[in-house]
Amino acid sequence: MSEPHEHKKDVKERKFLSEAVLVAAASALSYAVAYAYRAGFGSYFDLPPLLLTPTLAGILRAGAAVAGFLLFLFVIINGLWMFLPHKDSAVRRNIQRMFFILVVIVLGLYWLFAYKWGWAVILGIVCFLGFHLFIFPLITQRKLHGYENKLLAQEKVMFASNMLTDEVGASIGRGVLLLAIASYVLIVFANSLGHQTAKNQEDYFVLTGTPDHVVAAMDDDMIILVAYDPAAMTLKRQYTIQRLTSERVWLLEKKHIGKLLEPPPLKASSPQIQRSVSPTGSASQVQPAASPTASSSPTEP
């Protein structure tokens, strides 16, 4: 008699466990997205990632930036969704797959938009996948009549093939696999969005008493300043960390400085070589030049 009651209790416990796991995963994902956004923002200033810690304000700021872009993308996809065929068909399903692929590509490869021809790479990938979904069946299923029949036959071939994602989805569950892929794409997108936001920034906070410095990051107990060259409008790899204490009041001011270029890439410094010739005319000796800070004793005759 108690067996059905125990079965219901086990189902309830499994359901509670799944909800608890989802809540924990959402919390971990929010911190990961916030850290990825701050890391991408700080990478434009070449800040060490260890100095960037996710805070509640950072999570809200990153969530607002990511959610704003996702809402914009949703409005565009929703507007295009109305033009889909209302009848369920292979053409409709392929268009739906194309929309899904487009969203994943735009979010996962958002960092390509930072380059001049990055959009052409994304357009090329979309055209290739579109060819595979809509044109390739015309070649492989050329013996069949009717475009819908060709797409249906190619769809059966596609679902009949056993892929690695099918094996993983069968082992851990398709929902878990989809959640893992969506989390990875969202983290990569947050990092790219943070870098792009820093690149397009023109208004900066400046701290009084520190000329030619801008605030690159701000936490609860410290402010990170980055120096820049006002003539070339280029950032430098010179950082100043100011600790916030109650003993001193810091005055922040927001100014329109303009877009600051990324610091130039570091180059390996090669040792300077100098050639010395002995007074007797013997073979010359090649030796590295002495460091400017090193002290040298005079040579005796």
C-alpha cells in the first residue's frame, strides 16, 4: 500500500533536485557571463584578468548589456518568423534550422564584427550552410520529383546518420547538451560584447590629480587607472591602482575623451650588439652592449 506513496515521493525528490540544479546552474552562469564580460572589457586595456572580480553591480551591468542585444536579436528574428510558411513542411523546418544556426553564429562569432571584413566571414558561413540545407538536396536527390520531396528525402538521410552529438545527447540528455552549448555560446558572446563595448567607448571617468589617465575598472574597494597618450589617442600599459578608503575622498569626473586605440603589441627586445676593434688591428670581437644602468670601470692601458 505504501509503494505508490513512496514512488510519488521519489518523483518529487527528483523533480526538486532538477530544479535545484537549474537554480545553481543559473547562478553559476550569471557569474560566468559577468566575468566574461568584464574580462572582455578589460582585455581591450590589456588588464590582467586576476584584477577583475565579478560583483553584483558587474553582474547586473553585464546582464543588461547581454539581455539588450538578445532582445534586439529576438525582435529581428520574430519579425522574420511571421513570413514562415504556416503549413508544416520540410521547407519550414529547414528555415527554422537556418534561423537557429544564424543566431548561434552571430552570438558565437560576434568578435568577428570588430574587424573590417568580419561580417563577410559570417555571411560566407551562412551562405555555405544555406547551400547545404536548400541547394544540396537538389543534387543528392535529383532522381525525385518535387522540391518538397527532395528536402524530405535529404532530411531522412540526415536523421539516419549517427553523429557524435546524438551519442552525447542520448547519454546525458538532449536538454543538458543544449543547455551546455547555449551556456558556452553565451559566455563567448559576453566576452566579445565586453571587448566591443570598450572599443566603442568615448566617455570616461577620470580621477582628479591623475592627468592622462582614465578609469578602466572600478570595484568596491579599488579603482584601476590606465594611462594613455593624448597626442596619439593610444592606451599605454601603465596601470595605477587606487585603494578606496574612508580616510580620503576621491573626486571622479566624467569627460568626453574620444575613442582610445588599443596599446600596440609587445615586441621582444633583442640585446644591442656592438663591435669593438683592438688597437693592434687583430680580429674584432662581438659582445653585447652594456646596460645603461650598469656601472663600468675604466679600461687600463
